[in-house]
Amino acid sequence: MEGVGATWTASTGYTADAVEWCPVKGYEDWCVVGLYQLKDDPEAEGVKDAPKLRVGRLHTYHLPATQDQ
């Protein structure tokens, strides 16, 4: 797609699952990112096809528009 590109990036350490922007007037430049990572369950060591543990985080970002946008 022409004209599409990143204006901001962040290294989160986890896989990004969802991004939601604030719908409240005056706060549209705030977003929350849901992150998760699948990890082996230490209690299920040696169990074939053991389910993974999902650990996660929520990150909140304030991304105000810049003058050159």
C-alpha cells in the first residue's frame, strides 16, 4: 500500500494481540496494547501435548500528533 508506514514503534518483548484507541473526546491520542507470550508450564514438564501458559501485559501509550503529520 502506498502512503502507509509506521510513525512510531516500540519493542514490547511480548506478542501484540490487540490495540484499542480511547474513544473519549480529547483523549483520542491514548491507546492500550494487549500483549501475551506462551510459555511452557513447569508443572507439566515431560507431559506430551501439555497446554502452554499464557502470560500477558497491558501497555498504555500517549501518542500525540506531531506538527508534520
